Amino acid sequence: VSVAIVTGLAALSAWAWVRLHFATFEFVLQVSSVLLVLGTLGAMVVSIRQARRFQRLAAVVPLRHRAARRAARAHWSVLGLFSLQLTLALINGLVVAEIVSPLVLWRSTLVIELVILLGFVIVLINHAPEPTTVQAKLVGLGLATVLLFLGLTSTAVLRPLEIAANAGNVLPDSIRVRAEPDGTGGYRLAEQPYLRYDTTGAQAIVPGEQPAGARLPFAFPLGADAYQRAFFTNGAVLLFREAPVTVTLEMILRDEIPVLAAFNVPSHPSGPVRIVRRPDRVVFTWTSLDLLAHRLTHQIVLFADGAFEMAYEGATPPPLAGGTGVHLGPGSTARFVNTMEALPLVLPDGTGFVDDYQARYRAHSHRLSLRFIVIVLLATGFVLVLFPVFLRSGILRPLAALLTGVERVQLGNLDARVPPIANDEFGVVSQAFNRMTGSVQHAETRLLAYAEQLEDRVMERTAALEATNHKLLEKRTELERSLRELRATQDQLVQAEKLASLGQLTAGIAHEIKNPLNFVNNFAELSVDLADELDGELGALAQRPNDEALPELRDLLHDLKTNAAKIQEHGRRADRIVRGMLLHARGSRSERTPADLNSLLVLAAEAAQGSFRQHEPGAAFTVEIDLDPTVGEVPVVTEGFMQVVVNLLDNALYAVAHDTPRGDGAPPRITLRSRRLEGHVEVHVEDDGPGMDEATQARLFEPFFTTKPPGDGTGLGL
């Protein structure tokens, strides 16, 4: 995009130059100025973004902290220099708008450009991507110092614009000067009110590489000759002799060409020269643009009586002194008033219109410049020759000796010493380095001695440690053997406890089955007796009347029916116990199988009560069973579940066996409860016993811990 814009502006500028289209060229200059300002602002934005990016990088990446902060400082410095350049552009705009004096522009330009130049040198030296040597930094700093000195000196020695501003011949906005022959070969000069002659009907001629010629309607007398033709360029100059190439000031002076120059100031593109011929006068008009794109108008009017006028309109804001001169030709001592030197023209008040000024002005400017050039050469020679010599002898040699000593120490030579070359900072550093290497050498000697002592101690400690390790290994082997024996004993005890629980469960179930079987046997014997009695009654029935035998038969039949119901009831109870035992037998494997949880709880309660009553026949207690009918089948390890419930009930029965009745006279109560909740089933075993203290609760699940007397428990049930 930038290349396209610059190419377009260059093409448009070239077209305006060739076609002499002043408005277009002025527009191009204005757009270019705006683009330069925008480019500077863009560079400032880039510098700000880069500086902030490196600051964030320095905060995030600790390893690159120094490099990132260094880069951030460089971008902030460049941003400051761009700000100065933008300030200079702002001052230029204020001068063009005639808000501030051109002297402010001159002084600020000199100072700001000097600061920018020095600033870029310093930034490049201190923040270059590649590390620079000390010599390069010091030489660069020396050059920057010389430039600063020369810049400050030039503000006092070379003051061209200030002198021109204070001179009396600074160009006004517009002026018209008339020269009339005085009859003695000279001219009388008079400043006239500004008058721009009409150019209606003028002939427009565009000068080429060579001056263009125009025929005059009369012979114009100038000096000792009269001329019928005048030659002109696009620079507001009339020549009265044809020149083969582009006219320069040196050519005019060398070839003694008669010339009239109308306020010759630096200008750039100009339009065609317009010529208006009248019987008594000829008017030449030039229109051009200066460096700031201001339109300038020059006119030279030749009269038939030998008088001439030179007029100017559209002065530039900077205080440039104008040069208006007349060169009369061969034999004349008058010279063209020069404005082409490095410094603008300065004439004191009262100086003649035509003056032999060039030689004096050249000599004066050369005298000023010569002193300045001598200062520049001496300062540059000092910086480029003497300063490096001083650096080499005073800084680089001691620094090289110090670096050599450091390298020798790095290679392991602690005997290295740096001879103090001078009694300055480098000498102090060299002495400190020598003391440091001596301390390091002494410390290394002591370290070697400590290392030998440490090696002996390590050998002693190693032997003692090996002996200790051997003993520990034997103890470890012995402890592992004891641990295996303890684990085997524990497994045997756990198995014994399981067998005891199974025996307890079996004994309880056998006791429970014995009761209904006794009832069945008793009622069966009674039924046999009743059947025999019924048989006798039936035999006697034939001998007695029916009304006497029927009541007795009914009583016997009722007793038989009652006995049969009792036999059926206790048979069902025995069947239920057997089915529970079968269910327990089917779940004896160590895997979960669906089982009726309430049936297992009833079987466990009956087994626990039966077993406990065999050991404690006189114990008074009641067992309440509160089962939730919605529990249904639950996947459990049946054998393990039965052992848990039986042991819990056995502990509860043991706790309440010798407990006193409750306050209401009822015996202690044990409650077995089941409840279905969301996603699981809870089984509760509660009793009215004395409970457990905190110490017992803390050790509840420790193997072999029990509160029962010896012989009553192993501590493995729970």
C-alpha cells in the first residue's frame, strides 16, 4: 500500500511538473506532507506496541527478562525521537500558517535535528541487537559529544537567518522598483507602489533547456548598447545575449552577459512566461511555486526610453533576502548580487542597488566557514585518532590484562595474577582480582585437606554402616518369619471363629428344629391314643343308642382335628427352618446372590436365640422383629451376612443376659429391624444393655480385642 501511494504521488507530481499545473503540484505537496506526518504517527504507534510487547514478555518469561526490558527501553527511546520529529513538523506548520516566527523554526530545527541525530547514535550503541565493544561505544559517545559541541557552536557562529531577519533588505510581501537613466550612464532608483501589469492578450512561451528569445518592439538601451531581442528562462531572469545552454550564475559572470534579475529566489515549477508587447513597453511575467508551494509572481517591464521596472508579489514566510541585480555587460564593474551561496544575502542599510558585492560576500562567508571547518577537522581528528589511542592505552590494555587473568583462572590456574598497570580504577580492580585468586587458592588447599579427612571418615562410617546393615538384615529376616507365623495364627483364629459361629448357628437351628419335632411327636402319640379311643367308641356304638354315642364321637373328632392342626403348624415351622438352612447353604460361596433378606434375618434371630438359651437357660429377654415387607431380595454373600447378624445378636444377648429388668418390670429387649431406603437396605440391631464407652468404641474392630471374660470370646466376631 505504501509503495502504491508513493508511486501514485510521484507520477502525479511528474505530470504536474511537465504540464505546469500549479494547483495539482500544490495538492501533491500537501498530501505528501500529510502522509509524512501520518507515517511518523504510524511509526510511533508501532514503537508503543513493540515496547509494551517486550514489557509483557519481560514479565512472563523470567529467562529473557533483561533482553526484553532492554528492547522495550530501545523502543521507548525511538518513540521519543519520533516525537521530536513530529514536533518539528508541527513547528513547520505553525511557520507556514504565520503563527510563529521563522527564527523559531531555524533555531528549533537546528536543535531538534541535532538531538535526533545524537539520539539515534546513542540508541544504536546502547540497544543494538548485536553486542558492541567498549571501544565502539566510547568512540560513538565521543562523536556524539563532538556533534553536540559543533551544533551548539554553530548556533553562535552561523546565524544566517537571524542576520537576514535583522537586515533591511528582507523581501516584503510585494514590491516594485523603477530604475530611470540619469543621463550619465547611471540609474536613479525609486520604490513605487506595487502594480501588477495586466497580462490580457499575452503571448505564452515555455522555456526549454535553452533560454527562449523574444523580439522587442523597440531597441532597449542598456549600458552602452541597445538590444532588439531578450532571452529568458523560467527563473525571472532576462538576458540580452543568447546562451547555448541552461543559464547559471557562473556563466553570467564568466561570459559577461548583460542581465536583469527580478528578485531571484529559489523556486521550483513555473508556468509559461507571458509577454505583453506595447509600443512603449514590454511586460515579462513569471509565475512559479516556491519550496512551500506558495505562488510567486515576478514581472520585468522594459520601457522604450531605457527605464525598467522589476516587481515581485507573494513573499515566502521564511526571511530569505532577495537578490535584485543588474549586470551591464563588458567593461562594467558592477556584479550580480549573489544569493546562491550557502548563506543568504545580507546587505546593510544604504547599500546601492548595483554593488560589487559578490567577492566581499564570498570572502566573508569563507572566513566564517574556515574557522568552523578547522574546528570540525580538529575535533574529528581528536575523536578518530587521539581518542582511540587513549582508549587503547588507558582502558583496553588494562581490561585485556584483566580478562586474560580471568581466562587463566577459568582454566584452573589459580596462580594467575594481573599486574596493576596504573594506579587507577583498573589498578584497584586488578589488586582485588589478585586478592580474590589468592583467597580461592587458599580455600582450595583447605578444601583438599577437608576432602582427604572426609574420605577417611566416609570409609569408617561405611564399615560401621555395613555391620549395622548386616544386623538389621538378620533382624528383618527374623521379624518377617514372626510376621508370617502371626498371620498364619490369625488366619487359623479367624477360621476357628467362623467355625465357632457356624457351630453356634447350627446348634441354634438344631435347638429350634427340636422344639417343633417334640410337638409333632407328642401330638402324634396323643392322636394315636385318640384314634384307639375312637375305635373303641365305634365298637360300642352298635350296642348303644345313637343319641348317647354321638356327643362323645364329636369330642374325639375335635381333639383329633386340633392335634392335626398343631402337627401341621410345627411341621411348617420346621420346614421354614430347613428352607432357611438350605438358603444359607446355597449362599455359602463368597459371592453375591439374590436372597430374601427378611428370611435370613428371621433364621439368624431364631438361631441366635436357640444357641443362647442352651448356654443361658434362665436368661430373661425378649426379641422384637420389625421387618419391612418391601425389602424383598437383596444380592448378598449369605454366609457372611448370617455370621454378621448372628454375632451382633449374640453380643446383644450377652449384654442384656444379666441386666436388670427395665423400670416398667419388662425384661430387656432386643430389636431386629430392616428398612428399605432409596438405593439400599438398612438392618438395625438394638438392645437395652449397658452400651460401650469411648475407649471400647475406638478399639471395636481391632482383632483379638474383647470385653468378655477369658473363654467367652476371641475378639474376632465383629
